[in-house]
Amino acid sequence: MMKKAQIGAASIHILLIVFSLLSLFPFLNMITVAFTPNSYVLPYPPKFFPDSFYLGNFVESLSANRFGHYFLNSVVVAILSTFATLFVASLSAYGFARLDFPGKEILFKFYVFTLMVPAILNIIPQFLVIKSFHLVDTRGGLVLFNVGGAIAGYTFFLRQFFQALPNELEESAVIDGAGRFKIYSRIILPLSGPAMGTMTIFAFTGFWDEFFGALTLIKSEGKRTLPIAIRMFQGQHATDWGFVFAASLIALIPIIVIYIIFQKQFVQAGAVDGAVKE
Amino acid sequence: MTRLRTGLRQWKTALPFILPGLILVILFSVYPIFQNARMSITNFNVLTQKSQGFVGFTNYVRAASDPVVVTATVNTIVYALVCIPIEMLLGLFIAALLHSGVRGNLVYRALCYLPVITSWVIVSLIFRYLFSSGQGGLVNYLLGGLGLISAPVAWLSHRWTAFVAIWSLEIWKSIGWVMVIYLAGLQGVPKALYEAARIDGSGWFNRLRFITVPLLRPVTVYILVNRVIGAFSAFISIYMITDGGPMNRTEVLLSYMYKAGFQYFEFSYASTLSMIMAVLILMFSGTHRLLIKEEK
């Protein structure tokens, strides 16, 4: 009996190890290539592990091609987009969760309905909206595009969190004469720290990787974000894969660091992620 | 009268909170839906940014007879039909393995989720590299070593072999997400049910079939709808791996819509393609309702 259970556990481990390796294998390959000099041509036989820690590709991508500049663009756009999204969405979510006004339910249904249409189909009208504000080819326009597309989803999820908070605190604050904004900023926001934290992580990682809007809106080289820059590296260097993958690995660092720190939020609250992004 | 007054007063309190979000949702989510519909039946001039005149369904007729649209529609639907079942089955399988409570659970979970969090641009490049043609391509090397192919395959030069690369990427990147959602669903199934079934002597497969699968139905529907939207939103992988080539053979609806809009500047035609996609998505993700109804 014991033996059977052990064999069962062992086979589960073996299967899980296989799946984990399949997940990791492409990354491993990227790392190997990034440590390989002169990788214009594919080596034969292919290498599975780096045979030296050649750092030339990393040095080259960090120093040349305004990489630092693109990195900074990505940081600025992602941070501003995250902050604005969370601020506007939490205000809306408070309104929908805690205040009563005629037509609230219908209005909220409209928000939910827009979530059914994949955001990506809206790109042309959204482009025209940004254009009418004369914000094409500006980082501000990209932030506006990011935030505008994200509000409905983030409002939807924060509203659920806010609704779950106990009413008593808010009621006593109203009796004490506190204004609505004070209640939102002093009671609701501090109480939903974990929820806001999780949302911040998702928003930041999503905006960091954002490609579609940046590809459409940003024209001048100096305003590119990292995903676009990496795509251009691949085009312009008759692909020096080592260089492209070294740049990609550097671009991945913030995401991996966030992932390691907040791993639990990702693997448990993945449900939230999937519904907000995509 | 008093109801109207209370209503107005309530709106006055709520407006500062909801107005900024409302403006953004209208501009970036609601208005685009109507604007797409309007542009598809008018002749939109890119220079003046105005719709000039009603053209009826001309754009739709054009789309129906455009050979690239036909190819792209087939490619999009095959993409969904190939990838979604594999993703969901493997995701459920891994979730079930993890749910058995093995040691190192969190580590496995984190590793399997890693593809989900990495950017599409980067993983598309990796897959393009893995599926390089010639004997130095890693996939060619491995398949050749296993004796599955006799000569290196030029993966990206033919329609369906290129899609093998694109499908593999989609499946590889989505399994982790499906797994996490299914795992959450599995944790919601009461343990007592399994224990009772075990006492009654039912095996692993019967427990899966008669307890797990029925109780996971809502989660399955949620995953299905999400993955349908995901499959129709596939763009970066195609843009980065084949860019629709060779000769538009690997174009999907979204990548072709993007080209129509931002390479050929035919905004009306691109909006028409968006509308067609929206209808297809609603049809695909709506099928679950039919399935549920049939059961009742």
C-alpha cells in the first residue's frame, strides 16, 4: 500500500518536472545565446548551456543604441500609466461600490459590456481619439491610451473589493461629518491595501510589456519603449541574436524581480490578472 | 418631485468620483465600438479625418471576396481550434497534479507560470529562434536527433509549419494561466465529496469524471471565453515570427486588420475587419450558452 502511494507521488513529481522544464527551456536557450559571442549564424550542433560567461552582448546593448534611454521611457510610461489607472479606477470603483445614484446599475453594465469586446479591436478609433488630442507620437499619448483602455477592467475588480469591506466604519465617519472624499482616501484606500497592491503589480507588468499601442502611436526613435526597441534591434542587426537576447534579458529583469517578490499574488490571483489584461 | 431631487443630489455626490473614469471609458471603450461600426459603412478619409458619405455594405462585400480575408479567417479559426483544447486539457492536467498536494507545489506552480508573465515580444523572438530553419535550429536538431524528421524543416517558410511555431508559442504561454485558474477552481471543490467517493471505491478516473469535471463547469466556461478572446487577439506572435508571410499565408484577421489600417491607411476597411472579428468572437464565446441550454 505504502509503495503504491510512493510510486504515485514519484510519477506526479516526474510529470511536474517535465512540465516545469518545458516552461523553462526556451528561457534557458535565450540565456545561452545571450552569453555567446558573434551569434549571427546558428552554431551547429546547437548549444544548450553557455560555455563561457561572455558579457560582450550585455555591455554592447547597455552602452550602444540608446538602450538606457528606451529603458527610462518604459519606466516613465509604465509608472505614470499605473498610477493614473489605479487612481481613476479606484475613484470610480468607490462610486459604484459605495454610493447610490439613479442609473448606476445600467451604467455599470455598460462597463462590463465593454470588457466583452477585445480591446485590441478598438485600436483605430482609439488612435483617432489620441490624434484629435494631438498626442500621437508623445509619451503622454501612450499613457492616455494605456489608462483609457484599462479603466473599465480595473474599476470592475476594485468595485468587488470595495463592496466586500465592512460598512460600519464608513457609517460612523459619515455621522462624524467626514466628506466622501475623506472616506475614500482615509478609510477605503487604507483598508484595501492588499487589493490595491495586487492591482498595482498587474498594472505595472502589463504596461511594461505593452506593445500594440506603442507600435501604433510612437514614431520617433527617442520616444520608443523597450518592447518596440527590442523589435527594432531584431530588424536592424541582421539578427545578432546574442545582442537581441541580452537586451531582452535586461528588459525582463524588472518583471522577474517583481515576480519573485510577489510570486504568491501571481499564482493565486491569476484569475484577476486574466480578466483585467488581455 | 422629491425623487428627482434626491436623484440629482445623489448624482452630485457621485459625479466627482465616477466622472474621470466615465469620460475615459466613453472615449476609449464605448465610442470606439460605435465608431468602428460607423466607419465600416462610410468612406473614411484619412487626411480630413472625416467620414465622407454612406457606402452601405461595400466594405463587407469587399472583405467577403478578398482572398487574404478568407485565408486569415481560416487561420484565425484554426488557431483557436488547435490551441484552446490543448491549453485547457494540459492546464487542467497540471492543475490536477498540483492539487494532489505534492511537495514543492509552489515551486512547480511558479515555474509553470513564468511564461505567462514574460512579454510577448521577447518570447516571440525566442520561438522564432527555436524554429530557425537549417540544421542549427534547435527544434530541427531535436526532432532530427529523435529521428522524427529526415531533413531540417524550413518552419517559417510554409503556412502550416509556420503555424506549428506560432501555435506552440500560444500553447506554451497560456497553459500556466489555465492551470492557475483551474487550481483555484479545484480548491473550491469540497474535499468531503472525494472522500465519500473513495470510500465507495471509485477510482481516480471516475472521481475526475463524476465530481471534478461537473463542478468545474463554471470555471471551464470562464477559461473558454477568456481563451477565445485571447486566440482572436493573437497579434504580436504573428507580427514578430512571420509578419503574415510568406505571401500573406500566415495572416490572421487581426494582423491583416492592422496592416489595412496602419500600412495601407484604409481605415474604413480595417474597421470592417474589426466588426467581422467582433461578430466571430461573440459567436465563438457564445457557444457555451448553447451547450448549457442543451443540458437543461
